[in-house]
Amino acid sequence: MKSRLLSPIRRGAKRTRLWQGNALILREFKYFPRIVLLALLFTLLAAAFEGLGIGTILTFLQGLTDTSTPPLETGIDWIDVWVLGNQAPANERLYRLSGLLILVTLCRSTFTYFALKYAGIGKFRLGYQLRMRIFEQLQSLPLGYFAKTRSGELINCMTNEVQQIMQAFDLFNKMVIQGTVLLVYLSSMFLISWQLSFIAVILFSMLSSGVTFLLKRVRRASVERSKASSAYVSVSLEFINGIRTVQAFAAHAFERRRFDKKNQEFLQTSAKTISIMAMVAPLIEGLATTIIICMVVFAITALIPQGTLQLASLLTFLFILFRMLPLVKTLNATGARIMNFHGSFEKISEILNRKDKVYLTNGYREFSTLRQAITFEAVDFGYDSSKLVLRDINLMIERGKTTALVGASGAGKSTLVDLIARFYDPNRGKILIDGIDLREFKINAFRRHLAIVSQDTFIFNDTIRNNIAYAMESAADEDIYRAAQLANAIEFIRELPEGVNTVLGDRGVRLSGGQRQRIAIARALLRDPDILILDEATSALDSVSEQLIQKSIEKLSKGRTVIAIAHRLSTITRADKVVVLGNGQMLEQGTYEELLSQRGQLWEYHNMQYRAENIVYR
Ligand code: ADP
């Protein structure tokens, strides 16, 4: 209904988009051409042997019904003499034909096996390719995309929708096989008798358009029935959910009438659907039988006496026709089912489409080390261009020093450090690394010199060893142990049943928050980064863990450029620079002591946090 409302131009655009989308999926076939070719080859061979089988059946039947018919001749001497036994008696010819028929059937079955096998492997290869392609696409997309897209949807695409496309491919294969066999059937029928075939095609086409018309009416009626059914469901639900009101208002009779009305509509629309549907099968059967009987009568009265057709040919013709009719039906049904996969094609191509997505452009410069400073120059940033989250940030983060970010929740601290990690690019202004725009560096080369430690560090379902040495496959065992030791993690690791080889389970559920954070610190230590980003959310930790973590963070920070998001002011009193953010803007910056003496925002935070402990700075 909807597509009928679209203007021709929009419909055209939609079709082009759909085609482009399908092309995104179809191009995956180029990664396994051999399998596709083999599938196609065996499909054609199987279809050809189906035709050959029919040819053999024809002569076989001729031999059975009329022993005086001249033997079949291919024109190739050795086949005619040695295979078909032209010079042999009629009986022997029949034996030879039976053998040939069995052989042809065996060949057809073998080829069908290979056709199914390669088409099946092709289907799984397509699934593999698509999953890989989606993964690569997701890997290349910036974080902003994931913030906007629901992870359930992405997982659904990587599992269910890919499965659906594989099914569609399967059906498409079936269509190719069925279509080829249909072509072979049709050509054999035309070879046997073009007159009968012509009549059959015309009459059966008429029958099929009649059936299509009926099915359309069934569909329309079933839409009405679905509407009536959902109206019925909602009235029932309302009755059950609103039972208190119904009873309080003594509305039984009113509700009964309302319910009965919807129930009646449901009954009537169902009856209408079934009356049309009941017509379909008997109508097809009756008309098809009539058509076939008329054709047989026509053949017997007109074609056979003229000598244009033999009885055996008529039998073969009917044999093919009977095999063909269900094939046409399944071919139609397959076509209709493929249309149902339209949604899956659209969803997958939506993910794979690169044109409608914003990517971070990779730079060209290698990054070796930070020499002087990271500088923010008039940086504006917003997740949506309509709402800025950071405004006019001018900030110098000096090499080898600790810069602490302070501010209320939602002030923009995490966003600011995310810009340093280049998870996002500023909307305006620049972030300079030793005077060079961060965007000019190769993203991964820069990120390799950076480590982020936060409480929500992701723990993979793998051993502790591999979690510490994440993505560092060649890390030596001593280095891993040393990192774990410096991170104050070695004690609890030793207590685990298999030490560093203990598998942590999904998302590290076996670890406490503090233990997870110590793994994260060990991971960062092993990377030996130039720049360290600390989101030290220690609030959820007990005081022993907090002390241990504080100590290991101190070890980790030594000699590095540290940017710390501070939640507890006690951890940043010795920072070289404290930056206070409020509402996306920089409010003040300086050393802790300097800011306290200015009696600004930090002074307020300080007093708020220490009021309970009576260490108010006056
Ligand atoms: P802080 O770390 O200081 O608590 P954030 O940087 O996390 O602050 O958030 C700053 C603002 O940006 C908040 O208003 C927050 O709602 C918004 N924000 C954070 N992350 C996203 C995101 N992925 N998409 C849209 N808005 C976000």
C-alpha cells in the first residue's frame, strides 16, 4: 500500500538504493568465485541430465508401447551401435535403454548432490564474508556511531539478519535450479509437440493469472482480518487491564457490546478470508484437470491421426507436464519468499554502506613520542552539532606533568579526554601535539603511546595473563608479572586457582571493582605509554583497595604525561595543574594551592568534600 503512495521519482530512488544495497552484499561473491562457478556448473549439468533423462524415457516408453517403432538414433555411430544397440533385437534394446535410464538418473543425482553441496558451501561462505565485512565496518567506525546505534540492533544484524540473507541465498539457488529445470522441461515439451506446448502455456498462464488474482483478494482479506484481530486483542486487553474501572462503573453490558462487536468483526473477516481461500485449491485442481483432458482429447483426435504425434510422445508430454506444474508453483512461492527478505537486505546494507557515515580521517604522520605538550586551541565539541558539550577550551597539558580535571558530573571531563584519545574530533579549534594537529598523525600510531585506566575498563573473557597483555601477543612472562606486581595485583592473582592462567569469565564477573582496576593498571603499565589518562573512579572501592590502587597509580604515573579525572580531591593535591570545568567551559586553572587561595570553584568543591572531615580551607 505504502509503495503505491510514493511518487515515481521517489520509488525510482528507492529502487536504486535497494539495488545499491544488494550490490553491497552481492559483491562478496567475488571472494569465492571457484565455489560459485562450481555451484553454477553442477546446477546446469543436473538440469541437462534431467532433460536427457526425459529423452531416454520417451524412447523407453516408445519401446514399451510400440515394439515396431524404429530404434532411436543419435547419428553418432558408436553410440547408436554400442550403447543403444540399434542392430540388436527389440528386447535387448529395451534392456540397454533401461540401463541408460538408470545411468542418466545416477548422473543427475550425482550432479544434484554437487550442485547442492557447492551452493550450500557458497551460502556459508557468504555468511562468513558478511560477518567479517560487518565486523571490519564496525571496527572502522568512530565511537559516535556506537553511541547512536543500539548494540542489540548491531548484534541482531551480525547474527539473525546475516542468517536471513543466507536463507535468501539458499532460496535464490533453489530458484536457479528450479528455473533451469523448468527451461529444460519447456524445451523438451516444445520438442515433443509445439502445438500442445503452445496450448498448455496459454491455458496454464491464464489459470495462473486467475489464481494470482484470487490470492491478491485473499491477501487483502487477510489484512482486514489482521486488523480485526489486533482490534480484538486491544479491546480484550483494555477490558482485563481496566477491570477495576469496568466493575466500578457497572459497565458490564457496555463492555460486552464493545467486546462482541470486535469479536464479530474478527469472525466475519475470518469467514471472508476462508471463503476465498477455500476456492483456490479446488479451482486449480478442477481447471487444471479440464485443461489436461482437453489437451489429451485434442491430441488424440487431431494430432495422433495426422501422425504429428505418437502415443508415447503424448505420455511423455503428460509426464513432463505433471512434473512441471508443481515446479511452477514452488518457483512462484520461492520468488514470493525471497521478497520477504527485503528487510534483512536493507538492514545489512545500511550497516555496510560507507557513504552515509562519518569516519575519522586517518593522518599520515608517524608518532614517536610526546616532546613538549598537548595543546587545546579554542576547541568546541558537541555530540550533536546543535548542542555543544565543550566550549572554547584553551589548555596546555605539559609533557611529564600531571594535569587534573575537576568538575561536576556532566561538566565535560570525560569528553575532553576522549578528544585527546581521538575518539572524536573537535567541531571547531584544534588539538596540537607538539604544535602539530592531532588529525595529522596516524590514529593508531598515536593511540599506541596512550593508555586509559578507568574503573569500567573492559575485561575480556580470557585468562588474566591475556587480559594484562591485551593485544600484545609477544609480551614476555616476566614483563607481565612485573606489571602485575607494580599494579599491586600479584597477591590476589596468586590466590586464584590457576594464577595468571585463570579465565576471568564474561566481563570479569569473577573480579571485584578494585581488582578489575588493578588489572587495568597492569595493562597500562605493560604498554608503557607516554600519555596516561586516568579516570580514577575510586568511590566504589573499600579503603584498602583504594590505598593499593593509589600506590600503584603513583608508580604508573612516574615520568609520564598524566591527565587525571579527579573524583576525590585528595588524589590531586600534588598535581602540577588543576583545571576546573563547569558546563563545558574552563572555569579556572592553576596549582591546587593557587586555586584554593583564589576562593573560586575549586575552593567550593574542596570545602564541600572536606566539610564532613572538618578540614575546611578558610
Ligand atoms: P563528565 O565526565 O564531566 O561527567 P561527560 O563528558 O561525560 O561529563 O558529559 C558531558 C555532557 O555530554 C553531558 O551532558 C552528557 O550527557 C553528554 N554526553 C556524554 N556522552 C555522550 C554521548 N555519547 N552522546 C551524547 N551526549 C553525551
